[in-house]
Amino acid sequence: MTVRGAPFVLWGCLLLSAQLRLGVSTQKHGPSQSKQTTGTGRSEPQGQNGGFFPNLPKPPRLPTPAEILQKLPDGPPQLPDLSTVMDKLPKATELLKKLPKAREVLKKVPKLPDFPDPPSLKKFVTAKLKFAPDVSAVQPGIPPYCDGLVLTPRDSFLREVCRKLIGVEVCYGELGCFTTDPPWSLTLERPISSLPRPPEEIQVQFLLRTRNTPSTGEFIRAGDRAALAASDFIGTRPTKFITHGFIENGFVAWITDMSQEILRADDCNVIAVDWGSNGGSMFPYTQATANTQIVGAIVAQMITFLMQETGNSASSYHLIGHSLGSHTMGYAGMRVPGLGRITGLDPAEPYFQGTDPMIRLDPTDAELVDVIHSDGGFFFTSLGYGMYDPTGHLDFYPNGGIEMPGCDEGLTHYIDMNGGIYEGGREYVACNHLKAIVYFHDSINSICPMMAYPCRDYDRFKDGHCLDCRQGCAQMGYHADKYKPAPGLTNLKYYLDTAARSPTCLYHYQVMITLGTDSDAEEVDGYLHLSFVTQSGTVTEYYKLTDDPIKLQPGNSYMYFLKLPTNLGNLQRVRFLWDYDWSIANPSTWFIFSRPKIWMDRIQVMAGESQNRMSFCAFNNYFVEDVASDLRLC
């Protein structure tokens, strides 16, 4: 029993000591802090320094509300007197004196156009529109009052409103749809673009000339069978279309002259295309470039009409365009499968160079595309209006394709030469660009063939290395169709030189001079001159082969390139002359007891146009300076 009751005795002692300890705490802190009943019904000690947590710090004493009120100031802070503040500010009258009068301000405000408010815009536009089912603007989301509209010229505001509402595409019946989506705009080459103007605004005209009416001509229209039947158009003849470029029209002198020159060469139909008389080719340039698309579609529409009415083939049509007109004819060719030929006369560079082939003239537009490049300098650095990149099957670069001879004169020179300010100013501003027209015109009936030569670049051509036509040469201009390349060959580059003024055709000659050797021969400096004696006995002037003295070394060969306005034909002999270059300040160049001489082996001449090669032998004889000597054929 004693062992089993021991735990109970120990537990009773512990409980008694706890009660005694709690009683002491209650007496020390008073009844208000003795215990608090929790939500569970259990009692917990509340004193921070008693109970089961005797070591916790005592909380700080908070001030009573009365103590806080005693420390506040007696009243609100003192504010400065309002009158003293106002005295320091400038008077209102003084400020008004410094301001401009309202009337003067209003005078400087630009007047805004009177636009209808948005709620009445639909009624305003609807009241002014005429609807036509054959001309429609088809695009999802177009307001119905802009669908199928035809606008008169005085409705320019409505036209612009509806064009903005139409967005990036517009359709003109049978002519098709046109867009400003890339690559037509928003590219590096075409940052901004426009939609073509409606055909009734541009009013493209076609003036037919034949040998019966070379000067006056007669107008024809697509779809007008009566006018076509009454005209001199004959379907069995070949047909040429000619069109202009920027800020021109179809009645300019060069189109008339070219048409008449073609009629002297061939019995054909020549049709001048005018898209500038009603502003289609005028400023801004971006709008003119857009208009070329619809003009090309209208030209294609005319060709299709002529083919249907006369039964002729697409291959009998030759389209000729200058500047923007080159690309216009390209758009026409895109729509006429099997079109015979397109000639681009310095196709316009801005908004076309470097673009997708569908935007510019390219070899797929016709069976033969030949191009004359005459102003190919970069537009932003040298104001070159024409493309330098090859764009056809045959690409011709006269004089290198950038700077043309005869285009370095002053304004007064061109005015005097052309007989007027307009024509003179036009040539002064765009001389290089217009030279392509001159070259094509000269090529039509010229006896000189305007032969061009394939070469790696113009520098090599100028050195006389590229006159050999075994790799294929071609005539630049009207007769280029005789040199149509094999299928698949495109962008073939050809070079030639021209004269500054019409007739611009030149004949090209390569001259090779081979010096002889001798024990007495030594190196000297000098100038070389050459004259030719033709089969008829005509002796030409002396042509200076070198502008600067050259070192004449025994046994060496020297190649030179001559461009002459006349065809020398077969030669009897050549006449050679050389000048010794000496200096009074350099005694080593003095010949005191003898005259300087060089030894000659032979002179070879090759005519580029005829590919005729001729050799003239000197048999290693010496030639004294400043003494002419003849070399005969060998």
C-alpha cells in the first residue's frame, strides 16, 4: 500500500504549492489583473511580470488624453495677410498689356476647310454620287455609298473621301483591280504609294498615224468599231505604240518626229498614247507612278480590241516607252500573252529600281525586251532619272549609261539650240535622260548600224578589249529585234560610244601597234598619231592616239580605241607619225647629233562594225620622229 500511494502523495504536494504561489500573485497585483476567462472557458494569467512569464519587460506608459491636450498650441498657425500677398503680384492690367490682342491672334490662325460633320457625311456623300454598275470599288468593309461610284472632276473632295474609305484596293471593271499592298508600297524603294486615278479622269487617248496621215493622224478608241473601220488602221501591218513619261503628253514633238521616222522606214500603224493631257502624268510623282498601272491596262485593252477586230497576232505589236512610259508598256505586256516586243527608253529609276519584277519593266513582259540606259546615275547623289540595273533581254549602255556626251553645256546653250525656253530648259534639266530618245530616233534610218558590244564593264570596253563579236554583238535601237537572244538569256549587257550631237552613231576601231627591236633601239617618251588611206584614196586627218606621252619600249605592243563618225571601209594603207617628248630642263632627253627614232614591226586595225581585220607591216624599219611614214597591207 505504501509503495502504490506514493505517487498520489507527491501529486498532492505539487498542487498545494501551485495554489499557494498563485495566491501570492493575486495579493500583489490586485483583483483587476488576476485572471481573464478565455473563449474556451479556461482561465489564463494576464500580468506580464507575474504568472508563468515573470521575465517579460514592462510595457511603456501611454499619456492620457488630458496630457495630450495640454501639449497642443493655443490656436491655429498665423497666415499672412491676403492684402500683403496681392500687393506683391503684378496688376492684371499690366499683364493684359503684355498679351497680343485677340483680333491679331485670330488673324494668324489658318482657316480650316469646311468639312461636313461625321453624322451628316453619309447623307452629304450619298446626295452627290452617281451610281454605275460597270465601274465599282469592290472591297470588304467599304461603305455602300462609295461602292460603284462615278465622280465628276468637281467632286474632288468626295473622291478623296471615298478613296480613303476604300483603302488599299480599287477595281475598275474590265481593267481589273489595283492595290497599294506590298510590294506596291511600304518597301524601301516605295515607302509611299497611291492608287491609280479612275480611267475617266485620266482619259487616255490613242492617235493613229499611217503613211496616209503621218502628220495629222486620227483618234481611235477601244470598243469603237465604227471609228476603227473608218480609220487607216490595217491589221496586216505591224503596229507600234509610243508613249511618254513624267509631266509630258502624247503630242510632244519627239513622239511626232519618231512616228514619222518609223513610217519612213516601215509601212506600219503607229499609235501615240497620251495619258498626260488630263493630268495623268503630272505631279505628284507618286501619283503618276500609280497611274502607269491603269494606263498600261488601257493600252492592253486597246491591243486586245485590235486583235479581235483585225485578227492580227500579239507578236506583231511593238511598244515603245520613255521613262515612266517604259514601265507603262511593261504593264501592258503583262496582260497580253505573246506580245512581240517592248523597247524601254531609259526606264524611270525612282520607285522602280530594285523593286519586284512585277512592278517594273522586265524580260517576261514581251518576247523581246530591249532597253537603252542613258541616265543611270543614282538619283539621290547624281540626280539620275533612269535605271542602271538591267531590265530586259538586251540592255544597252551607250557611253557607259550614266553621263552622255553633249550634256555638259549651260542653260543658254540649250535654249539657243532648241529655239525656246521650254525645250531648252527641258534638255538642260534632263539631258542624259532624253538622250535615249535621240539614240533610238537616230537608229531608225541611220546607215551607221549603232553596233554595241558585249563586255564585262565600260572601262574594259574603253580600253578596246571588247570589239570581237564572236561572242555576239547587237544593234542598239530600232533594229535590235534582229539580235533576239536564245530562250532563257536575259540581262545581256552591251556597250558602245556615241557622238554629242545627231547623227550620234559612231564607228568603232581597235588599233594595235607593235614596235620592233634593234641593237640601237632604246626606250623613249612620245606621242602617237595615225591617219588612214581608204580604197578610194581618201586620206583622213591624223588621230591622236594618246593625250599624254607614253614610254615606247622596243618589242612592246600598244592597244588604242578609235571612235569615228565615218565608215573607213577597206583600207589601202595607214600613215604613222610620232612626236618625241623632251624637256629643256632634262639634258638626258636631248638628242644633239641625231634625231630620235623608234623601230616598228606592224600596225593592226580591226573594224568593230564589219569585224574586218587588217594588218599593215613595217618590217622592223625605224621611224624618225615628226616624219610621216606609210605602212601597206601585208
